[in-house]
Amino acid sequence: MTPASRGSLWREIYKNRTLYLFISPFYLLFLIFGLFPIVFSLYLSFHKWGGLGAMEFVGLKQFTYLLSDMVFWQSVGNTFAIWFLSAIPMLFGALVIAFLLNTPLLKFKGFYRTAFFVTNVTSIVAVTIIFKSIFGDSYGLLNYVLTTIGLDPVEWLKSEFLIKVVIASMVVWRWTGYNAIIYLAGLQGIPNTLYEAAKMDGANLIQMFFHITIPLLRPIILFTVLMTTIGSMQLFTEPQVLLGNSGGVGGSGLTITLYMYKQAFGESQYGYASVVSWALFVIIALFSLLNWKIVQKTGAK
């Protein structure tokens, strides 16, 4: 940029200074609470710091330690296991719900849409407390039902696998309605003439669902898979309220974000917690790139 063009730019900014003043709060808040924490966390990842006192520069030592940190890799495995247990039933259930909500014969559509979306705006802490009372080992509602019908109670929160099932069930309960609304918006963009033609050819609801709905919703399905993956990688409140910072028995409920929180606010290892956060960023970026490649290939067909 030449000095003349820079001068012209500043004159234009000064001329419209009132307009820039009105939009400045957003940029100031973004700089303070958005950009600065990102830059500072990158700077902090090269230092060892307990929150007080001087920082100690350690270079790439914490990144190297991360590669051999078995607890971190356990948290990665737990996160992916919970994602797998929750994503498949959640997205398939959301697709079925959206398909049913889009049927012309259904009455009270507005009520059902609101009811399914309410789960997403309910407090996560309140939901977790309710699920903890449902899956409690000693006085849980589900164990009460099992003992009433003559079955043995299940120690949901003392099994490494069942802990993941409990957390996944909370994710499914909270996000199924949200994804159903997204799918419903996509369904409303599909011409009804396709369904009418399929009916004339003798197709039933199941055949229309698998041969019309799913193929035409493929880009939206890939989008929800990406967003579900990103959300699952950042899972924190559910395991933290349900199991505490330890992640339950054998750390089986310890997610990546919970491990990062534990390192920062439990162990006062803020530098290493920043390293974990950047590792999480890399994992999410890789999944986003993979999803983008899939969308590109799908669109090219």
C-alpha cells in the first residue's frame, strides 16, 4: 500500500468516524475476550507457569511430553468413544423425527417442534443432575425400575463402559431435537412432487426415507456430522458435573476438555493446559478438513 492510499484510507475512516464508533464495541470485545486469549494461550504453551510468579520458558518440551502422556491419549480415546456412542443414534433419531414432523398429515407441528428444541436450551447442569439421579448406583430411578421387575441393579457409574454410555445418553437427549430442526429445514427444501411421484409408484414411507430423503439431505447430514464432532470434542459440563475432575472410575469419563480444565485449574499447569487446548484445535481442524474433502467429493458426483 502506497503512502497516498494509506492517507486516503485514514481520511475515509475519519470521515465515517461516527459509524466506526458504533461498531467498535464488537471489535473491542473480540480483541479482549477472543483474539487476546488465543494469542496468549499460544505464548503460554511454550512456558511453564503455575498462575503466579514468573514464567519459565521451556520451548517444545511440553509438546513433546504431550505425545507420551498416556492420560491425554486416554482422554482422546474416551472422547471419541463418547462421540461414537452418541453421534450415530442422535443423528439417525434426529433424521427420523424430522421426517415425521415433515409429514403433511401430522397435527400440532408447532408444538412438537418446540418440544424437541426445548432440550437444547435447558441448562446442562440441571440436565446432568437429573441424569445422575436416573443412573445413580444406589438410589437411581433406572435401578429402581430394574429391581421392581426382578432384575439386578446396575452400577452405571462404576463401569468404565457404562460411564461413557451415560454421558452419551445426555448428549443424545440434548442435541437430537436441535439436529432434527436442522434436518427439518432441509426437508422443507425437497419438492413434494418427488414424494408424490414415489407414492404413485407404490413406495412406502421407509422406501421414500432411504431413497429420497437421505440422498437429498447428504450435504446437511455431513454438516451435522461435522458440528456434532466439534461439539463432542469439546464435551465438558456433562462429565465434570457427573463425575468430577477425575473423570470417574479409571478416568473413563475424562474427556479432552475436562483434562485440559484439570491441568489448568486442578494442577495449576497453565502452560501444559494450553498445549492440550492446541492439540484439541489440531484434532478439530483435521476433522473439519476431512469433512470438507467428503463434501467436495459428494458435490462432484
